[in-house]
Amino acid sequence: MEEIFLENRHHLLIRSKYLLPLPQSPLYDGAIEIKDLKIHRIGPYRSLKKEVSKAKLIDLEDLVVLPVLTNAHLHLELSALRFRIPPSGKFLLWVRQVIKKRADLTPIEIKESATFALNELLREGIGVIGEVTNSALTVEILSKSPLYGYIFQEIINFKGSSPLSELKDFSPRFKITYSAHAPYTVSPLLLQVIKSYNRKRKRLFVIHLAESSEEIEFLKQGKGPIAELLKERGQWNESFKAPGISPVKYLESLNALDENTLIVHGIHLEDEDLEILAKRGVKVCVCPRSNLYTGAGFPNLSKMLAYGLTICLGTDSLASNDRLSIFEEIKTLHSFYTEIPPLKLLEMATVNGARILGFEERGSLNFGAWANLLAVATSTPLSNSMDKALEEFLSCEKEVKYRFYAGL
């Protein structure tokens, strides 16, 4: 992959046979004018080349041009666990393995593997991220990267609650805040404290929710593998009474659902849950390849879309995935949900996540957005029909050939 760092002096006209200026409509034989590091104009190449005669032409020919991708949910500090935990048919078996093997990792191992994973993110065309950390060991690594996004300091404490110290942003490229791991690892009171912290600061509240059948059992009955694990680890809360309702209804009862809430996974959702999420404007991040790996299930994307939910994509960690590739996530979703238009999946992979994380100007090709874009080669030639080409693009192997950076 060749990296191109744009400067203010650059006045470019980038031409591509397959231009995907998301969130705008695709263009066959289109062009983008870049001026002052930003998207100045987008249109058919034949028209723009006459109007922008002084710009330097970069003809990318058959390469597909689109915004940088957004990986809205990952855990870089678990990268050292890649290939160390086999795929599981039961979610809690996978969780136990993560706990056991994560405890054996040294800070050096965590940092080295996270650095390697960061480079993989760049090769995969990721530009905006939602990184979840428990140790904060990835903060320094990310501060030196060209990425943008959120860093979520994840809290796990089911036994009680405590005041949260103020977190300060360490870079103009990253926002940092607290997140709650899950409704079964954070006490009801602490969950409310975390949501309140984010609400007051207008920060995104993130939580793993409705990920497994074991989570449903725990919240409805207060027993099962999750209750057993909490007791084993000395994290059981004697005052906790199972609410007897779904994870979504539980968060609703705690006043934790609104337009600045992002739930991760959302596999086990009933119609009533989807209605609540839609009513509250809650966003959803799905991680399909991770879900298949852990045995948690698979998100019902068609139903989410039918309820009008805004969806973005994540890879989760390398403890439950073999790649940090958003292209592979949309390829998997496309194979499961052939009825969903390819453009809708590409929006989930790019502008949706960037917008949810508050970095739309860094992860879209809107007019006036920073010119952070990719030029992608495909393993097989694409059709001249844009509709067919989009289908083929999702299904084939892809490689980022050029990556343009602007406004770092």
C-alpha cells in the first residue's frame, strides 16, 4: 500500500471508473476535486476535467475509490490472543478462555501486538475507530497514529460503584470516555453513573448488549453460567435481583438508552426491544465474524433495518477474529443477507460509523470533508454496470493500493 500525505498546496483531480463518494450516490467514471486538503467537488469525470483544468490529474483507472473505513468496535490490547483461543460453540467457554489467557499477557506483549495490529488496521483502510481498553496500554500507541476516533476506558465491576475521575482528551484526533462492559459485569448503580458521566459531557455511551443467550438467562432469571462465573471471581453482588426482563428493557429501566448510546452486538433482540431502540434513537454496532467465532449467534440485520436503526460495523478483538478487516465483515454480511443493497452495507462500513463516533468529516466524502480516501484493487475485474460492480466488489478479495491522508 502506498500512502499519500496531502498538503495545502495540492490541487488534485482524482478519477476512478468506480467512485463511491459515500454518503452520496456512486458514480461510474467519476472524479473528485481536492483543494485545500478537502473535498471540493464531485461529479462525472468528463464534466469536471473541463472545469478543473489547472488541477493535477491522478487517474486511478479501475481502482475503487471510497472513504476510509470505520471500525467502530475493537480491543487492540487483546491482539496478542490471536489464534490462541479456538472458535467456540458456547459464548461463556470463549469468555473463560479470554480471562485465563489475558491474565498471562505481559505489558510488553500487549503493546507489541497492539502495534502490529495498528499497522494492520492501516493496511486494511481503517481511518476511524472505537477502541475499548481496560489497561490504557494502547493509548500511547494510538496517540502516535494517523487514526481518529474514540477510546473507551471500559469498566468492569458488578459488586458496587465508585465515583469516576475526570478523563482528559490527550489528542485532537481522539475523544476519551468511560464505557460499561455489559449489564452482567457492571452493577446497576455503576451503569447509571457511567451513563450520567457521558450524558453530562455529551459523550457516546457504549455497552456490549444482548450478545448471548447466557446474558438473557442471567437478566431474566439471575442464574446460569454468568452467575456462576461472577461468584467464582468474587464479583457477585448480593443486592442484585434479576430484573426478569430483556437486556434492552433493563437498560431502558435505568434510563441508559438515548441517541448517544451505542450498543455492541445486539444479537438477541425481540420486536419489543427493537421498538425501544428505534424510539430512543439508539445506534447498533454489529461484529458478525466475531459472533460466529464465539458462538454467540448472528445479528438479524434485516430486522434492525426494518425498524430504522442506524448500524455500524466492528471487528471486535483478535481474540475472536482472525483479521481486523471491515471489508471481511461486509463480505460476511452480504453472504448472509443478499437482500440488503450493497450500498447500505458500504454505508455501515464507512459514514455510519464515522458519524456515530462524531468524525463524519474524517470518514466520508461529503463536500467539505477532509480528503481521507482509499483506492482499492479487486481480485477480479468489475462489471461496467455500477449495480453489478457493487455486488462483485462486496464478494471479491480486496487490497488497498493507495491511501490518501489529509489534515493530520
